[in-house]
Amino acid sequence: MSHTEPLQTIKSMLSDARLATFEAAIHSPGPILPRALALYAWNAQISAALLAPLHVCEVVIRNAVSDALAAVYGSQWPWESVFENSLPSPKVGFNPRHELVRARAREQSTGKVIAELKMVFWQKMFTGRFDTRLWNDHLFSVLPHLDATKSVQELRRLIHGDLEQLRALRNRIAHHEPIFKRPLKDDFVKMQELIAFRCPTTSLWMANNQQATSLMTAKPV
């Protein structure tokens, strides 16, 4: 067996189409497949490593939103009809109202509903329709380390955009797609900043308990 046969076997198991993206990223002279597989392995490793800071970021932000909702609608906000009716219910695309009803039907406590709701639900809470209902009075109380020189609208748009960037990252990781072309350092900074808006101590703790940043410096190509 030649030394290239095991690599070809691995490629066939992953599929030619999947490896093509990684092979196309190899521009320097020399054998392409070994370096493409090294990049593939690194991509899988960094994807796994990024799930930990993503986890902390999502939990912190959804808890912040829950606190704001509780301040307006009470601790049982998932069952509050006024809140439910405030949610958009489009016929096409993600439907926050249906998402709440679905989560509520499966769980019996606010905490369980929070865990059941998708990340996109929390992102959709940072749209302009909730400024009067929620954010004008409660954005700075649940995210006390935001820049107080900026308006609620500016900050809410910033958070929405950051969550969109991180949600795209998480979706690619969940579907085992390449992320090696993404600005991963910027993705990580966004996670740090979002967590720090609520609690700088927790943001530092997250940064000290993850392996993603060290892996970023070990990218093989």
C-alpha cells in the first residue's frame, strides 16, 4: 500500500465534494491532500472548541432577555398572553410566536422554556418592535455595562447584529460546514463583548476556560 492510499480512503469517506473546499484553500507547492486533511481536522477541532464560548454567550444573553421580560410581564412571562401577542407571527420564515407556543407546550417552568427556545428567538427580541415594550426601560438594567453614551436603539441594533454573526457561526458548526474562512478572532471578540455587557467577570471567566483562541494560532495553512 502506498503512503497516499490511506489519505485517499479518508477522502472517499468524507466525500470528494466536501474535501474540495479544503483542497482549494491550499495554494503553496507540494502535495495538496495531506494539507487539506490537516485543515479539515483543524476545522473540526476549532468548531468544537468554539461551542464552549458560544454556549456561555447564549446562556448569558437569554437570561438577560428573560430578566427584562420578567420585569414587564412577571416571572411567568412565557404564559403571559400580552407578551405572546406582542411577538410577530409571520407566515414565512421564523415565527417567534409559534416558537414560544411550541416551547411552552413541551415544558412546565420558565427556566425550561428558556432552555427550549432557539437562539434566533432571543436575537429577534432585539428588534425595534420591542424598544417601547421592553428596551427603553430595561436594556441598561439587564445589560448594565453597555456604553451609556449611546442610545438604546444604537445598542439594541449592535446586539442584534452581533447575535446574527454568532448565530451564523453556530449554524455552520452545527451543520459541519467549513468555518476556516471566517473572521474567527472577531467572532470570539463578539462573544466576549456580549457577555461583558452583562458581566465582565463572567466574560473573563469564559476567556480563561476555553481552547478556541489557542487553536486559532495553530491553523495549519
